[in-house]
Amino acid sequence: MAQHRRIGHFIETESFGGAEQVLIDLARFTKANSKTFSPIVLHFGNPWIVQQCEQHGIEQLTIPYRH
């Protein structure tokens, strides 16, 4: 039996743009097409990323960040 593994997609941002969209697209692709890996998105509490992860059923982890 193959071991199930996770791929962490991390982005350091507080806004929304092309890089954030690519991150979500990669996580969605991994979730839809891999039997071995599942995505987890790591971020600093970006509201758009939270909403996208919830909408697409992608695991996420907010990393505490202090300015």
C-alpha cells in the first residue's frame, strides 16, 4: 500500500493577485489529480486564500505572523 503524503504550498502575502491564484490552482490540481499527494496551503491569514480553500475543500493552515 502506498503511503499518502501531503504537499505544502506556502505563500507570504496579505493581498490577492496572480501568485495567489496560481497557488490555489496548483493546490486544486494536486487534489483533483493525485492519488499519492494531498495539498495543504500555508499562509499568514489571507482572507481570499481562506475563502478559496474553504470553497474548494483544500486543507489550510494559518501561520502566526507578528509584524
